[in-house]
Amino acid sequence: MILPLLIIVPLLTAFLITFIGGKKDTAAVILTLFAVTILLCMSLYSFIITGAQTQTYQMSAWAIPYGISLVLDPLSGFMMVMIAIISFTSALFSIQYIRHLQQDWKYYALFMLLLTGMNGVVMTGDIFNLFVFMEIALFAAFGLVAFGGKAEEYEAAFKYAVMGSVSSTIILFGIAVIYSATSSLTMSVIAQRLPLLDQKMVLWVGGLFMAGFGLKTAAMPFHAWLPDAHSSAPAPISSMLSGVLIKALGVYVLIRFFFNVLGAPRLFLTLFLVLGSISILVGVFLAIGQWDMKRLLAYHSISQIGYILLGLGLASPLAIFGAVFHMFNHALFKSLLFYNAGSVELALGTRNLKHLGNLSRILPVTSGTSMIASLSISGIPPFNGFFSKLVIIIAAIKTGHPVYALVAVVGSLLTLASFMKVQRYGFHGEKIIEKTVNKVGWSMNLAMICLAVLCLVTSALIIPGIREAIMDPVVNVITQKSQYLHVVMGR
Amino acid sequence: MTIYLMCFILFLVGFYGVITKRDLVKIILSLAIMGYSTNLFLIIFAYRTGAHYPILEKGTSVTAMVDPLPQALVLTSIVIELGITALLVALAVRLYGKYKTFDITKIRRLLG
């Protein structure tokens, strides 16, 4: 069975690293690269062999109402592939970047724990187990945000940890309410029993989970921690946090819980729409004013998460296809942009856009890939961001929400404006910079090129034949709400 | 019903503390209070008046039992809270080392 291995491999690697870690980080680097490569192969393999099926695994062979089950359906497999791709490039990027910070193996141990937590969250079928894996991922994330050891980093980590633990407490409260109502923690059993109960219970549970996971997703009223945490972390971790953590812990759980367990109540879909469109506009407005490159990117994460929530709130199959597609695309281009910011910071010692200039001569790979990523996030064809945004906008018009379509278009234009600023000041400015503080090595360049190529290649997911084969099983999991419980229960 | 209400009030006390207090240590304590109230909530809905403890001994026929699962959940959640509190205190100590203050309003080197 491949399911438990996807959790065991990163967890085991984390512990092995702490055992063998000495002064040098060479062993830790080799182990980490080995583990992320294995994870990438395993998750791709499991996504392909799963197809439209669902695999379940009962821990300690306890049957479903009693034990904890792991569930691998197309949506989980899709998330797993996304996590594996970003963590692979992130590990590649880390090699030089973390040596430059003169840190040791502890980074890699925390990195693998972060991966364990995320893989666990997307695979578990038990709601308390989800909480535990979420805490594992968050602990690692708090440690990694504070990793650089500067005052700002401790400050950001403290804010993040306070916000994270408030939201975790709210989620635990929600779990307690669910358990007291349904006497079960297995998601499929909850999905089965909840419709038979008083519908006020759905409101209570939905409200608590919306607040808790909304904080983790950083949708607009809950966004305050995100720009600090994501901009203070080391660059490869910013890309993990912005690229996959807010999706695995936030958006994925919202999808799984509100669509598959609660059956997509109308009220919460409207809430998704409203929060999504507010996030799109306010996030992008706040981003335009920033001069710190990573902070600008962090505000854009809020705005792009808005698109995903908007797509989910529209809830037609086309819109959900757009949301899932955009989630994948955002992971790719936002991680790439954070790598670009990281390599600029490494090479020049600053990431303030006012101090940058024409970098196309000294950092050709960085400025080239940042152009691709900027075009991609602003929605310029033929890059992937264009297609996913287009699908969401078409879906909004088709379902009769022209106002939301307008919001999405305006948000996209403002995104273009703010990335023109990045390109104009950061990479193609007048001031020609000749010398660098550090050289950007091959591993960092390789990570950036990988993602830049993927930004172009994933556009192919829109082509009809490929879309049916890869994306439709994922979308079907979300749109056929009650199917989840029948599949997991084995009926 | 009253006991649930009081438990919820405890939760709100913690929440109020997190939002309004300026001292890092008081914020950490408020978070702990929020956590305790949630644990208490888990325990009190598992309690059944006049019920037996959930161990089946020889020769006894048990009718009503206290639900043991939330107690296991609370144990897990206490361990998690211990971890988070330790992490927060460590961060607070480091922050004091950098800023020489515990006042959250003076710890703002990050731009808004």
C-alpha cells in the first residue's frame, strides 16, 4: 500500500536527519533530496494509478466507524502532486540559499516535518487526525519563519503563531461540536449523519470551521498575519507557505469539508463569493503600494486565493475546474516569484525595488523566469494563469454573476499593473548593476527553470483531451458531493 | 446548559485577552485559557450524570458509560498546547533579547 508511505517517508527522513545531523549539512541535503524525489515519484504514480478511483487504508486495520482511515481520491492525489512538485524545487533551491544563511541541518528536519503535515492533511479521512497533522505542519512553519534569527523574523513568527493557535483552538471547538452532534470523527460518517440532524448544527459547525480555516487560508478579513509571515521566512519557505501550505491547510480543507461533508450549503457558497471578491480587490490594492518585493508577492497571495474562493463559490462544474486549475497554477508561479525574490536578495543583498535596477545582464535566468512568472500571474496568454482566470470569469458570467466577473477582471488588470512595477523597477530599470554580492548557483537556477517550464506546460491542461483525463476526476470529486461518503464507506 | 455557557464565557475571556492585551506573556496566557476552555468543553459533553467509567469488568453489566473518546482527544490536544506554549515562550524570550521589551505595541519593526 502506497498511502501510509507518503506520510512515513517524510516523517522518517525528518528523524533520520536529526540523528545524523552534525556540523555540516551535506548528509541532510542528500537525504532531503532523496526523500523529495521519492515523494515526487510516489505521488505522481499514485495520482496516475488512482485515476478516477478512490483508495482507502485503515490504520491498524480498524474498520471505518472506529478507526482512522487514509483516503486517496483524485482531489487528494492532485494536491499531493502539487505539494511534491513545489517541495522538490524548494529543496533544490534551499541547498545554496540555506548554506548562504550559514545554518545547518535543522532547517531540513523542519522542512520534512512541514511536508509530513501537509501530506497528512490532504490524505486523512478523519477530522481529528486532520487537526493533528495540521498542527505538525504549523509547528514546522512557525519554526521555519523564525529561522533566519533576525528581530523581524521572530516578530513575524510570533504573530503567525498567535494567529495560528487561535484558529486551531476555534477548529478544535468545531470538532468538539461535530463530535457531540454526530458521535463520530470520520468525515464520511459525519457526512452521512449530519443531514439527519437539526440544520442549525450545520450553521454552527460551518461557522466555526469557516472562521478557523478562513484564518489559515488568509481570506480577506483574516489576512493580517500573512504578509509578515510569508515575507520574513527564507525564500524557499516563503514559496512553500504561499505556494502550498495555505492551500493544503486552508483551501483543500474548505473544499473537503464544505463540499464533501456539509454538501455545499447555499449560505456558505455565498460567503465564499463575497470573501473571495473582497480578497481579490483589497489584496491587490495593498500589493501595489509595496516596495519590498516579497511583501508585494505575499499580498498577491491573498488576492489570488480570492480567485480560488470565487471559483468555489460559483460552484458550477466549470467554475470549480477553474478554481482547482488556478490553485495549481498559483502554486507554480507564486513559488517561482518567491525564488526570484530570493535569488535577487542573495545576489544583491536587498529586495527593495527602489534599490534594484537592470538585472538582465548579471542575473539572466532570474530576470527571464521572473518575466514568465509575472506574465503568468497577470493572466497573459499563453501562460497558465490566463487560462484559469479566463475559465473563472466565463463561469461567473455563465452562472449569472456579471458583477463577480467584473471584480475578477479588475483584479487581474491591477495585478498586471503591480507586476509591471516589479519588472520596471526590479529587473529592467535604468540603473545598470554590474557586480553581485553572491553568485546564484546552478541549483537555484535549475529550480527556477523547472517551474518556468511548468508554467508554460500546464497551460496544456485546458486542451479538451488532456483536461478530461486529468482534471475531470478531480472536479467530479468536488461537484458530486455525496459521492465521497459512498466511495469511502465502500458502497 | 449553564455549564456549557460558562465554558463558552471562559473561551471568550481568553479571546478577549488575546485581542486586547499588550504584554507578550499575557497573550500567551490568554491563548492557554482558550485552549483550556476547549478541553473543558470536550470533557463536559462526554460526561453523563450517574454513568459508569468505561471499563468492562467481569460480572458487571454496564448500562450507561462515560464517553472515553473525548478524553483521549483532550490528552492529544494538551500535548499540542504544551508544544505551542513552549514555542511561543521561546519566541517571546528571543523577542525580549532583540527589542528589550515585552510590549507588543513597541515590537513593530515590520511595516503594516
